[in-house]
Amino acid sequence: MSEHLSPHHRTTVEHLFNHQGATSLHWREVLSLLNAVGTVEQKHNDKLLVKMGGEIITIDPPKHQELDMQLIVDLRHMFKAAGYAPAQ
């Protein structure tokens, strides 16, 4: 995991990759992390274009604070590809 992440962002990454921790993730925490490590651009259709490393994904922000499982899987893939997966 990158050394430049704040302790709060490190915890968010760890929760994202922890199966039980992912259920307690809140969108505002993930959005803060995405802004810290990548580029987040709001599109006209309220979707977010997220660029991190060589990865680009479009996210439909959750209507509630909790993330659905598909979004968690997509984010895990993006963070892992960008080198932000926690050490196993």
C-alpha cells in the first residue's frame, strides 16, 4: 500500500478489501479516498468518472451511504491494479 495515504485512507482501503469490513464502508469515506489517490470527475448524468493509475471506471454513486457488492468488487479491482491493495 502506498506510503502517502493518511491513516484514515489506509483504514478505508483495508476495509474495502476485508469482506466483513466492506459492509461497514460508507460512500463518503470511499469518495474521499478516490479523490486522494485518483481523479474524480462528475459527469452531466450524475455519474462519476474515476481515473486511478491506468484504470478508468464510471461509478453511479450509491443513493444511500452503503456500497453494493458490485461496486465493492469494481473498486477492489481498481485499487489492486493501481497498487493500493493491502499487504496479505
